[in-house]
Amino acid sequence: MSVHNPDIKRVTTHTLQELKSRGEKISALTAYDYSMARVVDAAGVEVILVGDSASNVMAGHETTLPITLDQMIYHAGSVVRAVKRALVVVDLPFGSYQGNSSEALRSAIRIMKESGAHAVKMEGGQEIRESVVRVLSAGVPVMGHLGLTPQSIYKFGTYAVRAKEDAEAQKLISDALLLQEIGCFGIVLEKIPATLTKQVSEQLQIPTIGIGAGPDADGQILVIHDMLGINKEFKPRFLRRYADLHTVMLEAIAHYVDDVKTNDFPNESEAY
């Protein structure tokens, strides 16, 4: 295991393109606050996504829909202040870009100006084409997101794997090619069959980042609270837990409570 040199040059959208060209995988994780983002950045990931998953893991909502643009800007600013190396991408939240390209542009500009982030992410293909084009026209880099798009959960009615049927798979391929053509620098592919991920990734010049999409995407992303085992309720097949911080934290806090109750903390050396 190696922790990357913090002096290494910044990751840009161009860096990601170079990694794909070399066949080197791209690592990505979410972060929502300063302290966590410092650790994630120091560990060497290329992309930090300030995801609207903050709605779930930070605010306790059932879906990503309730989080607001102001809240996303708050989380994004906290992350940007911590990051020295990674590319920081921020989700445009539900209702801030769909169906209104002027609103999309205003939302993206606010994120870039007020948080200092490097790019935004938007869910959907053909149906949000105008919004993506408008945001790109202002010089804001855009990452796409296809497959399971959590902001549309009430339309899908389930978090099941998407694009298993041929018609939906063909639409996903055509949407991916469209997003590339209009200028997106990369695309997240969420919860789709691994064979489809391979097909899309080989057809595209821009990098794909998978989550629950098999090993053939150009990179992978997970939610930090899930992969560290802070959140133990979420157990999809695609999630690999790299730690059990829920247990570590629970035991540490219980130990602290016990020490306070028994007057063991603070001791003489911890007092002034």
C-alpha cells in the first residue's frame, strides 16, 4: 500500500483521458467534508465526487432527491478546501438542471464560483442534452451518469440493475455516445450488466467510471461511508468493505463513555 506524495501535480480532466489511453484504471471515491476529503486525497484517488448521496449518508434521507443546491455547495466547498491533488466533481442535485437549460447553467456556475470545484456531474442522456450543452458552453466540465440514475428512482420504482433488456441497453449506448459527442469528459455507469459496461467503455474515447458495473469500466467509484463500513445497512453485491469503522468507532466511543463514568478520564497526565 502506498500513500501518494501530496506534492504531485493536480489531476485534471486531461489526466483522466491520459489514464484511459494508457489503460491505467481511475480510482474515485465520494467525500462530503473537509476532514474526510483530506484523507481521501492523501491516499491518492484521482477523482473525489461530492455526491448527492450526501442526502443519504450525511442527512439521513431515504433518497438523493431532498438535497438542495445550497447544501451541495456547502459540502463541495468543504471538500475543495481539503484537496491538493484530486479532481473534485460535484453532483448537480435533483431539480437544479432537468428541463431548463438556463437553470442548469445558473446551478453549475454557482457550484463552480462558490465552492471552487473543478467539474459537475449530471444524470441522464438525450433528455438533458440541452442542459449539458448549455453548461459546457460556459466552460464548465461535465461528467455524465447513465444506468441507474438515483434522481429518477421514483420513475424506476426500484434500485435493481438497469439496461438488462436490449432496448434499454441500446438507449444507454446511444446516450453515452451522445454525451461524448457534445463534450462530456467522462461518464459514470451505475448498476448495469458487466458485458454492457465493457461494450460502452470500448466504444468511447472518454473514460467510464463504474459502480456496480463490473471490472471493465475505465475506473471505479464507491461511497466512502459504504466502503469504510461506517454504514452497515447497505449491502449490495458490488460493495467491497475495506474496513469496519462502524465497529471500531462504536467500541472506541463506548470505551470513552466507560472511562468518563468511572472517572478514569481524564487522568493526572491529561489535566493541567
